[in-house]
Amino acid sequence: MSVDESSHDHVLLVGAGVVGRAIAVDHIRAGLPVWLADRDEEILRSSCDLVLQACDSIADSASPWGSKIPLPIVRLRPRHLHDYRDDLLIARAAAPRWLLIESIAERLEIKQAFFAEAEKWFDHPAALTTNTSTLSIASIAASMQSPQRLCGLHFFMPVVDRNVAEVIPHSGTVPSVIEAVSSHANLLGKTPLTVRDSPGFVVNRLLAPYLNLAMDLLCGGVSAETIHRAALRMGMPMSPLELVDLIGARTAFDGGRIVWAAFPSRMDPSPLLPAMIKAKRPGVAVGEGFYHYDHAGKRISDSLAPNSERLLQKYQHDDFSALPTRDPQRTNLVAELFAGTVRLEAIAIERDGVADRSAITTAMRGGLGWRGATTNAGPHDLVSEERAHQLAALFPKLKCIQSI
């Protein structure tokens, strides 16, 4: 897709880690230039190299005029895109409009400090967005002088394959910022899904108990291969363990902790994820997580990495003795446990007024890549109410499938 550069804001993306890099690639493939910045110059250089490998683009040191950004910064743009817009704006002495997308550590105090500083970088008020997956937008905005300029813009991994982005205003976000953020999502070919500012929003609230269950199953003796097959049978595009590696163990842990703290009755956090962080197995970013990955982030084997297998042995339990010992019955029942978990969370999200049933289905399909049995099916339809009660009785220790 090629986009007229005069039709959108100048985009500053801060945070050149795995997720930030994926967002940058998504912009280039949509025909949109982006300035990429990071406090760590080595991370920025490495990410730029990977973006250039992933898409037909050019990196240059063009000044991000109309702003004063005190970070190492590089502009990335599609090779075919001419810079006539900069020439035109300079001729008119007009400062460009800026849209900032933050993709840094998923910790409240870090994001608060960042936005308190970043809102001062621009000659004219900018639309400021955070790619947080779980943190309160209002809480992030609380440290700002102009909190009305902040809105959540949450992308999903893998970014280029997900055609939905959550737009999360807080109660003080001005309509012009919400409109600018939604329009930008459209330019990227994504449906902007406006949801209420609530812990985990929609997608990560669906995701947190599902990912936690996968790790609990792994500790309970269910193989990684069975977990993978069960996820595919449920309609998910990949193993939940691979998704943790893709998101990053630290980000998955920080996000999951926020959801658990808000809804402790929905899950008991698995000790496996913090153990992975301590063992320095953060995922795709370094090529080692639950699985091994090549330099391009492609999974090398269907089996767990040996070091992860050894780590897993410390946390084994027998809570899943009710599972059949043989496939396909074992895979089918694990798939039902996944389905029952997501179904119950979808019901809770709708009950809490975060989003309606249609929006939850859109989030599940576009944000998580879920493909249901029928076009009109949603997460509420994953299992029948009768079967959900049977699963809850069969596994009474599993909070994620117990009635809410």
C-alpha cells in the first residue's frame, strides 16, 4: 500500500525493541515513514538493520524538525517515497504535526516519567500514544502537564499480521487526539477498536489467563507439542508458548501481573514465567525462550529448548491428572480448557462494560488472529454453558474456568 505523505502526521516511535521494531516495519510496509528512537544507541542500530532487511526501506539522519528529541534517532522510510512534504513545509515555515508512539518497558513509573518529558519535545501539541497492553492510560497521564494529549494505541504481535489496534482514551483525552489516533490506525490498514480504559483492555484481558493456563499445563506434564496442537484446534494461529516468546517474557509477565492484580479470582500466576526471566530466556529478542529461534525470529524446532525443559522440571505438579493420557482425546480436552478460559473472560469483559460482544469478537479475530469455526462465531461461542460447567467440575483447582 502506498500512502500520500501529505495525508498524515510525522510519526515518532520511541522504543526499538522487538515490538517497536515490528511497529516500524508495519509503517514502512504501509508506505509510511517513521522516526525511530531509543536511549540505547546499539539497540537502535541493530533494530534499524533488521527493519532494512525486512522491507524495502532507507535509513537516514534527516532532522526531525518541529521537535527537539534528546535521544539517538534515525528516520526510516520506504525507498520509493519522495520527501516533497518536508520541502513544502520548510518553504511555508510550517511545523509538521507529530504523532508519538511509545513502546518502552511495561512499567507504570517508567511510562509516567517518559511522557512527563516527551510532551515537551514538540513545537506544537502532539498526539501522544502509548502501546501499553495493560496499564491504565489515566494513570500514565497523571504525571503530564497536558494529559488530554495522551491516548492508548495498542498493537498486537506479530504486528504485520494483525489488522486491529486498540484505541484507549482516558476520560480526559480530547476528541481530536482520538480522531488522529484512529485515522492513523486506518492508514496502517488496521481497524481502530475503541475500548474502555480498564486493566488489560480487551485483548490482553483475554490473553493473560490463556497464556497462564498454557504454562500451568506445561508444569502439569502436558507436552509443548500437545499445547501447540490444542491451540491450533481452538482456532489460534500459534502456540501460546511461542506467543510468550514473541511478546517477550518480561512484557508478558508485567502485563499478566497487572491483569492478575485487578482480577485475582481469575488465575493463580504460574511461577514459570518469572523463572524464565531470571534464567535470561526472554524470547525471540535474544533467540532463546521456551523455544530456540534463528536470527530472523523463526522458531527452529517444535520441541522446547533443552534449557527450558530443565527449568520446567523444578515446577512440576499433578493438577491435570484428569486429562486423558492419549491423543487425540488429550489434545481435544486441552483445547476445550483453552476455549473455556477465553469464553469466561469474554463474558466478564462484556459484563464489566469494557466492550460489547461485537467488539470483543473483533478483538479476538483481529488482535489475536483467532479463526472460529464459523464467520459469525465469537469467543462467547467457544464452548456451551453446559460443557463449561462440566470442565469446571473436572478441574476444580483451575480458577480460569470457574464461574464468575
